[in-house]
Amino acid sequence: MAAATSDRDVKALDDELLSRKSGAITALMKALPSLPPDQRREFGSRVNAFKTEVEAALAARAAALAASRPPAGSVDVTLPARERAIGRVHPLMQVRQQVEDIFSRMGYEVLEGPEVEDDFHNFEALNMPPDHPARDMQDTLYLATPIVGGTWGAHRGPVPESQVRAATLLRTHTSAMQIRYMKTFPPPVRILVPGRVYRRDDLDLTHTPMFQQFEALVVGEGITMADLKGTLLTLARELFGDVAIRLRPSFFPYTEPSAEVDVSCRACGGTGCSVCKGTGWLEILGSGMVHPAVLEAVGYDTEKVSGFAFGTGVERLAMLKYGVDDIRLFYENDIRFLEQFPA
Amino acid sequence: MKVPYSWLRELTDVSAPAADVAATMSVRGFAVEGIDLQPDGDAVLDFEVTANRPDCMSVRGLAREVATAFGLPLREVPSLAELRDGPTPAVSIDIERPDLCPRYVGALATVAVGSSPDWLQTRLRACGVRPINNVVDVTNYVLLELGQPMHAFDLTRLSGPAIRVRTARPGETLRTLDGQERKLAPDMLVIADAEGATAVAGVMGGADSEVGPSTTRILLESAYFNPLSVRRTSKALGLKTEASMRFERGADPALPARAMARACAILREIGAGSADGTILDCHPAPPSARRLRLRRARLAGLLGVAVPDDDVARILDALGFALTPTADGWDVDVPTARVDVAREVDVIEEVARHHGFDKIPSTFPALTVPPPPSDPRVAQARHLRDLLTGAGFFEAVTFGFIGQQAAQPFGASDDLVALANPLSETFAVLRPSLLPGLLDGIGHNRRREQADVRLFEIGARFGKAAGERRALAFAWTGAADPPHWSAAPSPVTFFDAKAVVERVALALTVPVVVEPHEADYLVKGQSAAVVCGGQRLGMVGRVAPAVAEHHGIPREDVVFVAEIDLDAAVAHTRAATRVDPLPRFPSVSRDIALLVDDTLPAATLRHTIRIAAPPTLVQVREFDRYQGKGIPEGKLSLAVRLTFRSVERTLTDAEVQTAVDAVLGAVRTQHGAVQR
């Protein structure tokens, strides 16, 4: 009976023992008349009892087998799910959104500006007059014919010059929005401008002719370089965890003093490794106190207000954060790359 | 700027290991990009000099910075003081354009051209300069040591002893030292003899007056040229030299005479020759000394930390500034070499740099006014990203410029915005649409075993007429749903793409309708416009096979795309949400199957039904569409569910039947549609 592991086995056993034609127990009953009369009674009752026992056992076995079977409507829960397709936010936009969140929480107005610009906003007002050698630092792409640029500031009501009337170039940095904003609104200023910028750089491991930047600008009474440092430290820790920062003197025409900002290398903890090229530090952005010439260009009183600004490429941050060693991966849009980032 | 450590130590007694000097100078504004150990045990430090510090494109300038950083004295470079006392040389210098050449120092020398001594050659090589001969090497040595570009002319190859500093004559040409024949423009400053130009001022000398083995007498030039003039000339000629790089950033106007004395001293020291008499210093426009005010309060106010007076004085003095104390700070006389220091804040930077940025504390700017709201476009982009990733799309980021040919089907050719100086043909025009970039992305993935690809992008697109506009676009190829064992895969259709468009419109709170419309890049009969209030906001449809193929997608692949002008949508967004009360009475539905012409758009039929029905008709929904057996040629059966509801009471069967009869009557008379 124990060997019967399916309904079929039970049926076979039933047939073998109880079949009307050829069952073994049936055969015993059929043999009854051939026995001497005095034995028939006892034989008959013993065979009947046995038959009842066998029937009960078969029924019990059948019931046990039925109980072990999955109930109607059962499913194999180990089969693959019916997936709904799910995409990903691009890693550069994930970093951008994270930066937007950090600054929103710090009370910054996050806003976008036009990607095509004019010379005044992109260069001249940022203390880079025509023929300034610093223009070589940002090789510019020019338009063959001027066009109207994108709008900005609609959320602040009617903004004069909310559109570039005759854009002649692709902006080389988001700093152009410093000028547009300050020319429109009086201090204090606390803005974050994320967006795409363009430079005449060939594609290689670390350069693309278009990349994502963000720019922070704070102007008001009594804004100091210490405020800049505190803000940068907050940003660095939000992005990279428990890191230290280091400011190194540098040069940008639109800030004075100017500083490159490094974060301590997380890969080695600052002792030097291949990621940080042995220095223990990784350069993440450029910063400085807004140059008085810039404040003057927008009509601010440099005796009353001061400010800081900083900006960087989102790619650089994303490469450090995610361990990406070829910037071009961000622009191939290969799904096998994109799906590695959190949904 | 490569500097041998031994050379630095000639000017200041720095004793720290080269690596320590590098580490210190990196936080003083001069990053060291590498340290190269020499066979003789010397180390060459490669300093990165920012564009504002031409004074540090010299060993002496960097030595001053090192001395300041390490608190050490700086030694002066020895020169020949007695040069000033000799007889006036037999050469005349006429500066026609003192605005472009405020100072020109000349000297004559008798020389024996040969090789420089080993020590000199070694130094030049360490700095990355190829030794030529002793005379040229001396000019290069002084350039490296002091930062003053110099030039030596072979006097016998000049036409006469009269030098003119003038702009080029129309059509004038010059063969420069690199052997190139240069066409000179009339705004270019040249050094000329009686015959013509012999050097491009501040950029490169002429080949005809080049110092060679047979040269015996030279004219040495040490001048100050206008930065802008040199920069323009250098750019126009496409000729960047050690000299032009220094002049265009701003040389030290006080340096030419000292550099000349230094050059003559070295010539004599190495036995290469000696000056004939004194030097000629034509100085028609002497520079005025700059005096700036440095206020103690301003210094502390900008840095956020007070710097002790002693430190201010020590740092500025070491950098060569002269200080006079005033009531609220100092008057500061700026050394002539420091062309970058033009206002108070520049002096503050000098103090901050050497005081150490690490001594500035970390504070946080006070919020003094309520923060203004952020640009809603930022939040909108996030909303759209969430919606589209939830719908299975990967966000792509593609370049803002594309090839002319790729752009063509997506924008009228006279509307494309070309770049004046594109990097290459593939980046020649600003994208008129986000779709070419997305199709490139589809093609890229398609070639990498990815058959099911959904991409979207949010970004700017450009046209001459409309200018810069923000748009959202998506592209979808392959299956409508991820493969599953329970069902056969079904490919993406127009209606999958339309559903995404409608969800986007819902997110934008813009009511849109989708109407037949053709576009060059879409397949006829499978393309539509997305319209709101009569204005076309975008397109949706199947990509034409030829266009797909251009982006590396097989012709037979089905790709659906859509693009929405986000800037145009803004004008149609619903202002605010007002909630309707929930229905209090039950609805009644009736299904009707209509036999209609197969060319009749569903929207037209739906419109007729809505007009014919009473206001209790709250929804019309097509739920089955059949063509084939039992349906005549040119006809199809469309099953429509009509839902009625009153806000006042429960509708009676008779009322509903009357409404359905009205609908049936209208579709019969207007479209010849009969109930099956």
C-alpha cells in the first residue's frame, strides 16, 4: 500500500485485489463453494473482514494522495513573474537631482537658463572681455546665425530680458545665468543653476563636447569665503559621505580669490592610491568669491555685498560616485549601462 | 613650467625634499603636475601656472613664491651694472607705435657662435628647451630665468643699423624662423629694418636675420609688447611661442633692461661674446606704478577670518609688494611684474593664498529673506522622468548637436541652426528634434543584442524660427511588454505609443487629441499630431524605415516615437484642480455594434454620438472592432459602450432607450451606420 504513490497505483492495487473478474480477494470469495461446508462460514467472514480492511486502506491511501496534491487553482510560485517594464533615470540626472535636493533644502532657488547665449552674458560680464586670454580656457562653439534663446524666470513673474534676443554661441558654462539673474533681481541671491553646457572639446575618456554643469551663487551682505567653505563641505559630505575637503588657490576670471576644491579620496582614505593618483585628494569643482568686476557689471554695490560661486561638471561627480572611468558611457545610452543604476 | 630644483635653490635656500615643495606649492596656487628625477640627481618640478600669472612663467617668479611659502629670503639674479656706463651703440631704434611697444631695449654685441657649456645646455633641456647655439641659448636662458622673452638678430644680415617698430605694410610678408612664409596683416606689429619686416614683434623672429655659425655681431632685443596686440597676431598667424605666451598674458614692463644686462653678463660669463658699449633703452611710455588700498576690515570681511597684521606684512613683503600702514589698513605698491593685481581684492587673494586657505573656517551663510520658489520646470522634469521610467523607458542624454543629414528629416533645411565652427560633420547643426539622438541610442542598443528598447529624453531643441525650445521625446522598439511564459510576445503598436503620449499629457495637465498628420520621418498612415486647443504640440508615429536605417536600425524593425514641445504645452496647462462631487445615482450602460465604413475615424463617430445624445451620456468607449467574415467589403463592425448617468436621479430604461435611439438615428443619417 505504501508503494502506491499515485491514483494510478491505487487503482492498479484495487484491480489486483478487488476486481470482479480477476481480483485476488474476489477469487477467494469465488473459492468459497469449493470448501467443505463447515469451513465456509468462518472462511467467508474472514475474507469479508479482510476485504473491508483492504477497501478502507485503499480509500485511506487515495485520500492521503489527494490531500498531498495541490488544490485546484494552485500556481507554481517559482515561475518567473509577469514583469512590468521599468526604466531608469539617467545617472547624470540622478546626480543632478541629488544636487538639486541638497541645495533646495539649503534654501536655494533652483532654476534653468538658456543653452544658447550671447557674448555679454557668457563672457564679457563675467570679467572676460574680448581677447581675454582666459577665453582660451573654454573653447567656444559659435552659431552661424543668431537665434532666440530659451526662456527663464517665468516662475518669478514677468522677467525683463527673460529670453536671449540674439544668441550667438552655445554657453560654455552655467555661469552665464549669474549675470542674467543678478541683472534682474537685487541681492540677496541664493541660486542653483543646473544645465547643459558646450565646449569645443573632442570626445575622449574624460571629455565630451557637451556636458552637464551646475552652478551655485550666493550674494548678500557679509558673505565670506568661510561661508563658501562651509557650503562646499556640506555638499561634499552629502554626495560622498564622511569626507574632508581642501581648497587650493586657482584662477578663474569671474572669482577672486578663486579655489579648486578637492575631496579626500574614499578609495584609500586619503593615503594615496591609483584612483587619486597617489595624492589622497580628488578634484571636484572650481569655486571662489564673486569678482567685484562681475558684481559691478550687474550694478551691485561691491562695498555693500559680496558673494561666492562654484560650479562643476556633473559627469565628474558621477564618475567618482559610481566608479565610471570613461565619460563617453554617459552618452552612449547603452541599456546595459543604464540599468545598473538604482531605479 | 618645468623648473630644475637646483635652479630654484640658486635663488632661495629651500631645503625641503622636492616632493614637499610640490605639496606645499600645490596649496599655494601652483599645482605640480609631476616631478622628474634627472640622471645627475636633480629633480625637475613641473609647475602648473595659471593664465593670470605670467610673472611665474619664470624660475625667478616661482622662486619668489617658494621663498614666500617657506618663509625664506629671495636672492637677486646677478647682472652687469656697468653696462649702463659704456658708449652708446651705433644703432637707432624708432618706435612708431608706442601704444603697442611702450619699451624697447637694444644692445649690440660681438659674439663667437658655438655650443653652450654643458651646464647651460643641461638646464635648457631640463626645462624642455632644445639648445641651438650659445647666443640663442642665452636668450632662452634669460627667458626661463626672468620670464623676459629676448631675440637676437644677426646684425650683418640686417639692412642697416636702424630698427623700426611699426605695423606691417599692406601685403608685407616674412619668412619666420620656422621656415614658414607669413602674410602679415596691417594690424600686426613688426620689427623692421630699412628693407622690411625682420621679426613679428613678440611672436617670432625672421629666418633671414637668424643667428648662425657665421654670425659675429648681433642686435639683442628685450622689449615690452602690448598683450592684446601680441595675442591677436599670434592667433591670426596660428603661431604660439614661448615669447607670445608671456607677452599676451602681460610681461613685466620694468624687466627689459635688467634682462638685457643679465643676458650680456651670461654671454661674457660663458665666453660667447660681449656687449659693444651700453644698452639703448627706448622707453617712450613708462608704466605708472599701481598703488592700492588694502583695508583690514575688508580682508577679514571677505575671508571670514582675521589675518594678523604681521602676517599680512610678511606675506606681501615677501611677494615684493611695498606696504605703507594707514588708519584702516595699508597702502600697497604693486610690483610691476604683477599684472594680475589691479584692485584690493587681488591683494586680499595674495594674503589668503599664503596665509593658507586651510586657515579659513567653515561657516554657513545666513538666510536673510524667504527663499523664492524654484523653477517649476525642474519639478516638471522630475515628474516626467518618474512617469516615463515607470512606463518602462530609460532616460537617455544625447548631444545637442548632430549631423546635417541626420537633422534633415526632422527640420526644414532652412530652419536648421548651423554651428560656425563645428568639431566635425557629425556635430554640424543644433538638433531640431530630440529624436535623432534617441534613434542613435536605439541603434546602439539594437547592435548589442537588445531587441526591446525604450528611451526618452527631456531637453532643448533648436530652430531658426522658434529658437531654443524644451521638448520631451521617446522612442520604443521591440515588444510591448517584457516576455513572459504565459503569453506570446506582442510587438509595440501605435496605440502603446499613444497611451504614453496621453499619460504625458495628463501629467502636464494638458488636454490633447491625437489627429492624423504626416511627417517626413514617419510612416504614412501611422503618424499623428498631438493637438491641444488647435495648436500642434507634437507628433507620434512609426519611424520611416529609411530614417531608422540611417541610425543603424534594420529597416524591418518597428520603432514608434513621439515628441512633445514642453514650452508650447505650458500655455495650455490647467490652472488648478477643482474636485467634482462623486456620483450619487447609478449609471446605465448600453452596448451597440455598428456597421460603419472602414474609413470613418472613430473620433468622428464618437463626436456624432456625443452631439446626438442627451447630457446624461457620460462616456463613449469603443470596445471591439471586427472586420472579416460576415462583414461586407469596405465596412467594419465597431462595438461601442455608452454609459449614461444623471446627477439628479436614477435613469429609467425608457429614458436610456430614447437616448440610444437618438444616437442610432444620428449615426445612420450622418454616417450610414447601421446596428448589427
